[in-house]
Amino acid sequence: MTQGDAATDPSMTDHMRDGQMVTADGTPLKASLKRAERRRKIIALLFVAPLLVFLMISFIIPIGQMMFRSVDNPQITSTLPRTLEAMEAWDGQGLPDEPVYAALAADLTIAQENRTVGQLAVRLNYEISAARGALTRTARQVSNMEAPYKEKFLDAHRLWGNPEIFQIIKREGRPLTASYYVSALDRTYDADGNIVLQNENRRIYVDLYIRTLLMSLGITFLTLLLGFPISFLMSSLPMRYANLLMIFVLLPFWTSLLVRTTAWIVLLQQQGVINELLVWAGFISSDNRLGMIHNMTGTIIAMTHILLPFMVLPLYSVMKTIPPSYVRAARSLGANPWVAFWRVYVPQTLPGIGAGAVLVFIISIGYYITPALVGGQSGQMISNLIAYHMQTSLNWGLAAALGTILLVGVLVLYWVYNKLVGADIKLG
Amino acid sequence: MDNGNPSEAFVAFERVQKSYDGEELVVKDLNLAIGKGEFLTMLGPSGSGKTTCLMMLAGFETATYGDILLDGNAINNIPPHKRGIGMVFQNYALFPHMTIGENLAFPLEVRGMGKSEREEKVKRALAMVQMESFAGRRPAQLSGGQQQRVALARALVFEPELVLMDEPLGALDKNLRERMQYEIKHLHDQLGITVVYVTHDQTEALTMSDRIAVFDDGRIQQLAPPADLYERPENAFVAQFIGENNKLMGKVDSVDGESAMVRLDDGSLVKSLRVCVNEPGEETTLSLRPERVLVADDGKDYDNTFEAVVEELIYLGDHIRSRVNVCGNRDFIMKVPNSSDHHSMAVGQKVRVGWSMQDCRALDAS
Ligand SMILES: Nc1ncnc2c1ncn2[C@@H]1O[C@H](COP(=O)(O)OP(=O)(O)O)[C@@H](O)[C@H]1O
Ligand SMILES: [Mg+2]
């Protein structure tokens, strides 16, 4: 290459090699850019690493464990391996034959020694209610039994004469189970192993899910109804007054939940302030005092109060950014105050309404403490039942299944919400 | 001050005062009559009360005292949406959740106009500002200049007779602003509407207006056509605010008919046009446009000639901007035309400068 060539096209020699852009020291531009980018990414990652680790330990792993617990089913496979093997020859009709009972006796002997009968008994008791008694009693006697075992078992407890227990052992003798979800959805297995609805008097959860959903929607609607005007007022007042109002709105945040709830009890109970006032004023007679607490009304009133700030804060912050010139423009174009408000102002508050509604709805759908304190029987929500299974009945599998359904439900609702309004809000 | 005849005016402010806080008057005794078809600009520094006046006219603020008349009727108690006044806002205020077409259809819709008629008018209004092809877009998808055009079209689409504009071009860059000035002016001529326009940009005001009301401190300082405002400012504020101005402070020595002799602080005596002064002894400000100061070596007879020392020269092509020291005033600017027969000046050189009595206006003291 002559000097003349280089002079006419310096870029060829300075920045290009093999048709690639290169930097001054000859490394390809892309590679060098990537290296610079990678450094930045690593630094950014280091910044969020502590939070990530914290979330991992305190949130993601427990949630994952909880969800796994809803299908985890180790008790039967680990304590009754021989029985399960022997039952492979069984056709599922009528009682199994002697080999199955013999295997069961062997398994129970070991289980009794290892003290694992208890968990097996609890697990089987979820499926059929006599199981706990049958297993504990039989396991105590099993070391004294001799062949043929079938008769001894039938003597030991009537459950061993019921084919259902063997059908259950066969069905649930797998490491993963669907049975918690089956019960969480008010279903059960029939004699042929099909999933069918529970007896009417034993259906609880689906109704409770629906009630929780409706109550959450109602509470969301009420907070919007109460929160919109106050946010609007605050956004149009001078800072001084707006701050004062904001304190009133935030007051519930600053008082203890228990204090607030007690205050509601004082106000709303049968001998409470409101009832006394109404009776005194003659609106109701003393025998017809209103039941406003320890029922659904109580839950709704208290939760609306507690969740109001979650609606007001996003609404207020959105309204604050809407310049008055939009409504003015609408008015100057001939819209009366109502039309200007409804057609021009409200649509611009939609991001705030959306954010507030999602926040309130999601918090209330999983709310536990207020319904527990003031909800009575009719004001219970699904979380209260989850807590019951966690703390009282100790059926963690069922609690986990109920919780997972709730979580999935919320995610689905959020997805639907995003589909419906998300695109529009992002545009605005 | 000739503020027009209120009884014939299309828009009239009569003794209007406005206070927001009950302590301070933001608008003090405003009297203004605007004729039908006129393009009137309210020009003034920020905070002088221009927007407040416009808002009172539009109905978004109430006058604390006085009457505002539209076509001879007091409109103080008519709500904004019944005034039928078009308005263009500084930030355009296009509804972000509606398309351009919907924005323009809005005023027609609220008037209960049928769909086909509405579409027809929207199309015509968009064509007027060369935005036909944008009807389906959202405001956020338009550039500032395009939004400005749409805002203009929206304020005009329902055919108001009066259109108010509050610094509508304030957010645009210089080139676009100049183009839009002409477009607005053309629309005004074409449609025969009355426009009340607010700006703090004097060039904009001078370019577009039939008359300009110069605002300061809640008062109209002067109301006049652009040329008058520049050539015949009636007080020191207007002289200083509009165009470039030389300011000489002094005391009236004697008064004679339309002229006044003014003694400057350094003792020199200037023959000037009597505008705001009445008797000897009064403090006054002399106002003199830089292009009216000439180099006095052509043997012509000037009312005033003085010795000046050239302090600084800036070559600007068509003229040379010279800062000279005259009568003890070192910030005195003159524009020397760049003509072939002219002496070239040099810094430190002494020159004789002169100006006529008519060009040197003796105004109030401030
Ligand atoms: N809504 C308001 N409340 C209180 N004071 C205001 C309000 N709007 C304007 N002002 C005051 O009135 C004065 C004039 O304002 P404005 O009319 O906006 O002036 P301009 O439009 O000429 O800049 C300013 O001092 C401003 O601070
Ligand atoms: Mg203003």
C-alpha cells in the first residue's frame, strides 16, 4: 500500500480490519464495547446483590417451599414400601389378599420401632377419618401378630375390612399428591377414584374464596369512593392545608393495628357508641341494635379504614401532577364542569386509580388480622382458614395448597387487569 | 392614553382590579378596549399580570373589582364554558388520553353536533394547520411544533370569535417560533377573528400585533401599534423594554413648547422632545435609539452634538456597533452604518456624534 492510498482513505487503515471496526489498539470494537458493558453490569449487580440475597432467603425460597409442601407426599412411600409393592398385584376391587396384609404388618413393625407411625396416621387421617385410630391401635399390637395376618388385622380394627383404606394407600402411595388441592377446591375422590364435589355440608373453601374476592372488590370500591374526593381536594389545596389533610389520612398508619381495631369495637359493638347514639336519638329501638361488628360489616368497615391510605397516596401523587390547564382547556372548549371532570380529569387519574385499586385489592385479598379480630363468623376470609390449618389443625399441606391457589388467583387477576387497562395507562 | 372607546369595543376591561390574597393588587385599574378583528398583544415581563388578565377574560379567575364586557355585555357572571372563547395554553393542554381527532372533536361533541358534521369540521380545522394526516395519533406522539398546531386548530374548530393565547410559542425553538408567528398571523387575517395574545417576547409582539399593551406592575404602561411603541415610547419603562435604548439621566433646565433643555449629570445640556416633563427642575430620563445617533462629520446641522470617545467596536457586517463615552456615560451605544464613504473608527479615537431633538425623548425619571 502506497502512502497515497493511506492518505486518501485513512479510516480504512485506522479503524477497520478484516471488515470489522476496531479500536486504537486493534481490538474489535464490539468486543471492547462488550467488555466495558460487562464491567458496568457486574457493578450494577453488586449494588443489588444484598437485596437479592435477602429476597432469596426470606421470600423466594420460603414461597417455593410452601408451594412444594402442597404436593409433597413422603409419608406413605417411606413407611409402607413393602405394602405398596405387594399391592401392585391387587386389582383394587374388594379386600386385598394375605400377602398385602403380611407386608403391611412388616412395614408397621418397622414404623413402630422408628416411631414414624404417627405421621403416617395423620397423613391417612386427612383422607379417611378413622385412619388415625386404626393405625395407632394396630401398630401397637402388630409385634404380637402371627400369620395369617389378614384375620388379625380385621380383628384389630374394622377399617382394615374396608377396601377404601387400601384404595387410598394405593392412590396416595406416590411421592407427589394432588389430594390437598382436591380438598382445597371442595372436591373429593369417589370409590372409583374420580374427583367429585364434596357433600354440600362439607364445602367451605370455594365459597370462602368467592367471599374473599367479593369482599376485597367491595373494600377496593369503598376506598376509591372515599379516597377519590379527599385526594382531589388535597391536590387542589395549597400545600399547607394539603399536608394537614394528609396527616389525617396517614393517621391510621401511625396507630397500632390493635388500637385501631379496638377503637372500632368500641364504636360498633351492640353496646357501642354508634348503637347507643341511634337508640338515644330514637332511630332504632333498644331490641334492634345494629350488628356492625363480629360480622362481615365489621370486617369491611375496619379494612376500608385501614387500607384507605393505600388508595389515597397513589391517587394524590397522580392528581398532583395533572396541571389545571387541562380542565380549563376543556371548559374553554365548551364543556360544563361535570363533563370536563368526567371526560378530561378522571381519565388522567386512571393510573392512580389503577395503582391504588391493585394495591388495596391485593393487600385485602390476603388480609388476616382484621377479619380475625372483628370478622366473627361471616367476616372470615380465606387467610383466616389458611392460618387455622397452619396453627390449629396443623395440616400444612392443605394450608399450602390454599395459599398457592390464592397466590395463583392474584397473579391471574393481575394479568387480566394488565391486559384490560395496563396498555391504556402506559400510553397516558 | 387612548384605550379606545369602550362602548364600541368587542372586548372591554373597565376599571378592572385583581388581587389573589387580599393584600396585593396584581392587576391595578385596567382599562382596555379591543376592537373586533383586532390582534392585540399583552407584552410585559414575567409576573406583570398578563396571564391573570387573560384568565379573567376566559372566566377562570374573577375580577376583584370592575367589569369585563364581551360584545357590550358584562360577562363577570358567565361561566367559562358559556363564553365561547377559544384558548391556546402555553403547554398546549392537549388531552393526552384522546387522539388528535378526538381532541378536536371534543368542543363540537359537547355542543351536541352530529357525527358527520363533526368529522367534516375536524378535517377542515386540521387542514388549516397542515395536520390532516395526524388525526389518529396521540398528543405524546407529536413534536412540540405539531402539538402547537393542533392546539391552535382545537381552539379554532368551534369557530369562536375571540381567541386567547397565553405564550403559545414559549416552548418552541427559535426557527419554529418564527414560522408559527407568521402562521398565526395569517390565520388571524384569514378568519377575521379577534385575538388577545400574551407574550414576554417583544419581537414576537412587534411582528404579530395590531396593537400592543405593554404591562408592568399590574398596569398598562402604553397601548399603541408596534411602530409607535418603538418610535414614541411614552415612559422610561417602555423605552427600555422595547428594543435597544440609550438612557441619559438629568434634570430639566428649561421648557419651551414641545422641546425641553435637559442638564445631564456631567453638566452638558441636551435639547430633547418634551414627553413627560412639565417644568424646570424635574428629574427626567432621556431615551435615544442607538440607530438615531450619527457621526457628526458630514457638516449637517444637528440639534445636539457632543464629543465622544470610542470605547469598543463590534463588527456586525451591515453595521458597526460602537460603545462610546458621551457626556460621562460610558455605556452609550451607537450603530454606525457600514458604508464606503464612512471614516473607519478606532478604539480611543475622538469623534463628534449628533442627534436630533425629535429622537431624544425626555421621559419620566424612573
Ligand atoms: N393563582 C395565583 N395565586 C396567587 N398569586 C398568583 C396566582 N397567579 C398569579 N399570581 C401572582 O400574580 C402575579 C401576576 O402573575 P401572572 O398574571 O401570572 O403574570 P404574567 O403572566 O405576566 O407572568 C404574580 O406575582 C404571581 O405571583
Ligand atoms: Mg404568564
